[in-house]
Amino acid sequence: MSIEDEYQNRLKRLDELKALGVPAYPNGLAVENTASELIGRFGAKTKEELEQISDRFTIAGRVLLLRSFGKAAFWKLKDRTGTLQLFVEEKTLPAALHALSKLIDLGDIAWARGPLFRTKTNELTLRVEDLKLATKALRPLPEKWHGLQDVETRYRQRYLDLISNDDVKVVFQKRSKIVQSIREFFVKRDYIEVETPMMHTLAGGAAAKPFVTHHNALDRDLFLRIAPELHLKRLVTGGFERVFEINRNFRNEGISTQHNPEFTMLEFYESYATHEDLIRLTEELFGGLALQIHGKKAFAYQGKTISFEAPFRRITYPEMIREGEASLVQPTFVTPFPLSESPLARKNDKNPEVVDRFELYVAGMEVANAFSELNDPIDQRERFLQQVEARKKGDEEAMPYDDDYIRCLEHGMPPTAGEGIGIDRLVMVLADQPSIRDVILFPLMRPETRPEK
């Protein structure tokens, strides 16, 4: 049967439900239990022990399996915590509810109430005594919904990916845990979390080509932020000596396994710290995240073992060029950096041709960039002017001159170190995922070619 035929059949069943007076999209269905809770509480109890329990339980979820045996059927119901088997039998249901059960399709969301028992195969099962349709699914699940593998479908229709692949849900649960752990890490260290603008009048703070939008009321172009750096350092000047933001950045660049034009960054700034202090802090942060996710600091990534045990390896910028990124599998700090590549970083006191900056590489990917901040307004003005000249010569990623930021520095920004960490790439490593699209719920995709309805 084609998808269109199945769609039409479900529309007919929708009409049958209406004829029975059954709402296909009701609201206010109270759910008291979850699959994992019931399995945790009663999974070890015997058939006889379950028979002594008079309690009734309610559960709701998506119907993923239907096995009918005439007047009875077994269903698999999946909620946010797992799956539980349901037993639907004509003799235990009022006639109207049994008629309803016959109109339930794979993919529908159902609500059920009843006692628990064990089947002949010893599986914990809920015997349905009350039944409601929570949501009618008009489209069927993919033919091979279990373990959906088609990459295009997985990324474009992430809802099907999450329904079909439990391991995908686990990845995004890990991502949530990583972000939460990062917040806790910095709050415990007396940092304050802030939010800075996502629309900028100047695209500064990084070497990148911005997206352009237009504000009608002001009749002026604005840029989606490529980095929050200059706004965060304004806050440091204003007295927020320890500040961080977990933010969305937008860079008008290509798409690859390591790049998505919209991505998530952690940026943080600490007054009276240096880039050397941030090296130690980063080692502590990464080691703690590995413990949170894996219970140890060494873990598998794409067939290799990565260790977040401090201290991380260090090499110089020329050594990185000679070795190539293929050698940077284990976490490696590259420091210092040439002055010409670092218009916002402080010059090294001993060698003014380089700046106090590092990049951190893991699994061949840059995951962090940090430096002791340039807080000399005269030096910063000269650096901006050099960027302006580079832009005139065709460098589209060169920074614009930011007059207000210079004015901010002239009011005095304390000596500060700041760092940006790519959340998406960090999650890739900690969750053992080969592509950035596997850790972004809705990655940017090329336009889909679909037949007209």
C-alpha cells in the first residue's frame, strides 16, 4: 500500500471516529505514570505478586506495535522514558472503547488505564480497562521506522528520527546535560550569565562573513552576530568581572561535517586572568564534562580513545603547521599565535610579533579559542585600522572599525582573558558523533525537492 493510500485510509478512520463521537485531538488527559517508572517499580515482581496489587495505572504514548488476535491485541506504547506492553481485550472494555481500539493505527498516540500483570511469556503488561485516543496520526511511520537510517530523512524530519532511533534521543539528552553542566561550572566560580544582542550594527568580534538582515522601522541593515565578544567585553568594562554567555552565532560559510552556519558557542571572560589561567580552567572543565558523561576522563571517539586527563599536550603554531591537524587527535593547545591573525589579542611582553593566545584542538577539530584580551585602546585602534585596510583589499572577513568599542576601552577595561568554546563540536566528541549535523536537532539543509500535492 502506498503512503497516499494509507493517508486516505486514515482520513476515513478519522471520519469513523467522528461518527462515534470520539475526539481525535482531545486535551487535558492526565498521565500519572511512565514506562520506566512502572518497569522500575514492578519489573522484578512475580505474576502472583502483581495479582495482589489492586492499583490502576495510567500511561500515554505512541503506538509502535500492533499485534491483533481477533478479540484481543498486544500493543507497544512508547513514552518519553521507554516502552511498555499493553493488552487490549474485548471482554475487559466497554463496547464503545473496543470499537475505538479497532480504529487505532501505528503511530497514533493513546492513553490507557489498567492493572499490571505478566503474560505467558513473562512480560510486564498493562491490561487496558480504559482507553482514549490522544492524537490521531494521519501519516504512517516510515516503512522501516525501526532504526531509520536514511540520512536525509533523519535530518529533515528529526521527529521521525527521534521516534525511530532511541540512540539519537540519547545524544541530545547528553547535549542537554553537557550544557547544564557548563552552566553549573561557571556559576560555581562566581560568573554571571548574560544575554547579548543577536542583531548587530557592526559584524565584529571574529573573522567571518555575516548574514545581513534589514530593520524596516529604522530603515537600516543589521547583521546576525558572528560573535558576542565585543559586547561581553563591554560588560567587563562595566564591572561584570566574570561573565559568560551560551549563545547562537551565525556565519555565512559553507556546510560540512564540522560546520553549520548557525551554531552554539560558550564565551566567557574573567578579569585579572591570563590565557594561561584559562588553559588550566579549560582542562578542568573538559575533564569534569568527561566524568559527567562517561564516568571517566578517557572515552571512545570514532574508534579512537580520547583522554581529557590534564595536562593537555602543548605545541607551538609553527609545529601545528608542520604536523597538520591529523596529528591533533588528543586534546592539544596550540600557543602562541602570530600577531597578524589576532586583531583582538594582547601582544606577548617578550615577543611583540606574537600574541598571548591559544587554540585547543581535539580529534583534529578546533574546539576552543582564547587569549589575553587587548585592553589598550590605542593599540586596538591601530589593529582596527589595519583590518579596514585589509577589507578594502578584498578580505570580506576582516573586522570593521568599531568606534564605540574603542570608546569603551578608553574608559578602562581591566586586564582580562576570554575564551570561546564550540558547543556543537564539543558534544560531537563527548557523544561520539562523526558529524555536526548529528548533534544539532535541526541542521541547515539544502532545499528539498518534493512533488506538488
